[in-house]
Amino acid sequence: QVQLVESGGGLVQPGGSLRLSCAASGSIGSIYSMGWYRQAPGKQRELVAAVVSGGRTNYADSVKGRFTISRDNAKNTVALQMNSLKPEDTAVYYCNVKQLPVFENYWGQGTQVTVSS
């Protein structure tokens, strides 16, 4: 089992910034990707950003140019720097790890991000 602990959510005004962090521990094997998903009320969970093996990054179109994901392979951590936040970014953000060989998913407990004036 892999445990994921998230931190960094909160309330921020539109245009503000937040940084989310996630640390993985436990039975860590070969990690394919580390990333962040989010789920707003009444909506499906969606990919925000992920870093796959080799360092390639994927971003949702809605966050490109505003969010930056970074991964520390040695420490098994992943962070999401969120700038120019908008009210539509409001959601519960979940850290995700996909572990080889079967791309098994592990999830954090979620952290609330609220963008409001």
C-alpha cells in the first residue's frame, strides 16, 4: 500500500496563488506517474496535472500557463503551484500516484481549494 499525505489547500481570492504538496510513503515500487486531480461539486473528477516517468508533464487545458507541477523522485513528493486562480478552480484536489506494473491508483484524502472574493 502507498499512503499519500496532502497539504496546502485553503481559501484564496481570485488572482491569488496556492501551492499544494503531496508526499508518498509506504510500499513504493516503480511509480509511473504522480499528479493531481480535482472534483468540484456535481462534477466528475478530472485530471489537473501529472508528471510521468521521464519527466513529461500533462496539464488540463484550463490550467495551462497558470499551474506548474513538479516532482521530486528522490523524496517521492509532488507539488502543484497554482497561480492566477479563478473561481472555477474551486474544488477538492486529490493527489494521485499510478504504480507499475498494473498502473494501480492510489489517492490522497483530498484538500479543499476555494477561490472566492
